[in-house]
Amino acid sequence: MTNLNGKNTKDFSKLVDHLSDTTVLVIGDWILDEFVWGTVDRISPEAPVPVVNVTKESFVPGGALNVANNIRTLGGVVYPCGLVGRDLRGRMLVKAMRKEGIDTSGAIYDKGRPTTLKTRVIAHSQQMVRFDREDSRDLSRDHLKKALAFIEKVLPKVDAVIIEDYGKGMITPELLTHILEKAKTFKKPVLVDPKEKHFSYYRGVTAITPNRKEAFSACGPFKNGRLPEIHEVGKKLLKQFSCQAVLITLGEEGMILFEKNGAVTKISTAAQEVYDVSGAGDTVIAVFAMALAAHATMKEAATLANLAAGIVVGKLGTATVTAQELKSSFSNSSSPVRKKALSRV
């Protein structure tokens, strides 16, 4: 188990300072997250469901753009690349990125599909329901060419590459093949936040960050039908993906890191209060990649990512973390979880 104290705290503080020196390419599905906030004081007479009295609405960049936002708030430079519709949602996404000073030249406009929209209804700090509006067809040949042209232009000047796969059409086998070939040429690490149905795509990446459900799904049962233990899962995935590390997120139980050299590190949760897990995986891979780009070890990068996740789950909605918040969390890294995490709908 890894704790932060004494000299380690100073080392991690220096590591956080170096995060702002990193530049990251984030390739993945762009999503507009809508939050409908309200209160509940009665049950509907039409059906046994709560009636939400809406008090406000908010829109923030989600999916791969939440990863990009986390990199930005930590002071890093980010180049996001993804599909966006030529519609109001798409304009809202691009405008929000420009407002935050994030590069928008990697936007691949597709007039034939709507921008993905996730709408969450939240009342009294609880997510009541989520609506998804999307078109998850694979990107077209023309859009693939545009994406590859952007990636080849940006890749030489970045320190790491993140593949943020939400299964909305951006990440395809052909795209990943090109990315891995080019990244190998320039010796850039490639980290993947995976989608279950795309596990066959990821062989050869540097590291992968599945949650518990995704990890067990990728591993599958053993030949005798026996379900594996978590340590068996991690070791099998290392071999299956031929990668340097597998970081499995375990919710309230923290994380467990498996490295190619045989090291296994269990990291207890750093959450103080858990309100909402929306986008926590985005924060994990953003911080993990930035720390590796800042020359941290896998163990150090995973520990810092765990601390960051503990911060964002204490915020409602799709959230980000700052360097100051990370530094302030060091003294609280061993505190227990106070509230149960909300499940993804």
C-alpha cells in the first residue's frame, strides 16, 4: 500500500509542479455533458417516480474533452482530437474549449451525425437518471484521413498520447494501428481508457486503465470455467495486451497496479466524500499520463492518479482537479470514504 508522508510528500509535490511542463495528445470521443439540477419533494401521481423541480441547467465538455480539461486545469498543454457534429451541441463544445484556451484544431466535423449528448438529472446530490443521444457509427474514411493528418502533425511535440474510448465511433482498429506505429517511431507512451467491446484493438499500448467490470470482462473465465481473482486478471491482461502496465480502478477500494516487471501495488482510495463518479476515469488517465510524461514511475503516477480521483468524486457533475487541490490532498490521503459513490446509470 502506498501512503504519502515525510519525504514522499515533498517528492510528490515536486511531481505535481512538473505536470505543467507536459504536453499530451488526447484522441477519443467528444461528448457534451448536460446537467439538469433540481429538487424533489413529491412522487408523481402518474407513476411511482420522483418529480424533479428543475432549478438550473449546465453544459460542460465530457468524454475525451473532460480528459483534456483535466490536463488544462493541471497546467499542461493538450491537443484533443475527435468527432463533432455540425450542430448547436458541436458549436457549444468548441466554444467551451476555446474559452478555456484549449486547442480546437483537432476537431473533425461530421455533418452527418449529431454531437453526442449525455443528459444527467440530479436532485439533492443524487443522479436520478441519464439520457444519451448519440450516433456511434465508425468515423468515415475521409474523417479518418483528417484525424491521422492532425495526429501526425502534433505527435512529434507531445510527451504522451491518451486514447479515450467511449465507443462513440472515433476509435477504430485502423486508427489505433496508425497511432501505435507513429507513437513507436517517436517513442511516445500510449495510454488507453478502454471500452469493453474494443478490447481486441489495444494490444501493444503502453498502459491501460480499465475499471473492475471492464477488466474482468476483458479477462473472461479461465478454461475450466473458474472466475479469476483480481491478481490473476491483472497478470492475464498484461500478457493479453502486451503492455507495460495495467491500472485497474476499484471504486471505493481504490486501485491496483500491475507492472510488466512483476510488481503489484494496491492503492487505497483517497476519497474524502464521494458524491458522483461521473468522469472519474477521465481524471485518472489524465493524471496518470501526465505523471508518466513528467518522468514519474508507474507506481508514483498511479498514486497521484488515485489522489486526483479522490478529489473529483467529491464534486458533483463532470469535474476536474487542480495542482493546488492535489497538493492539499496529500495530508488526507489515508482518510476513509465518508459517503457511498453514485453508480453510473
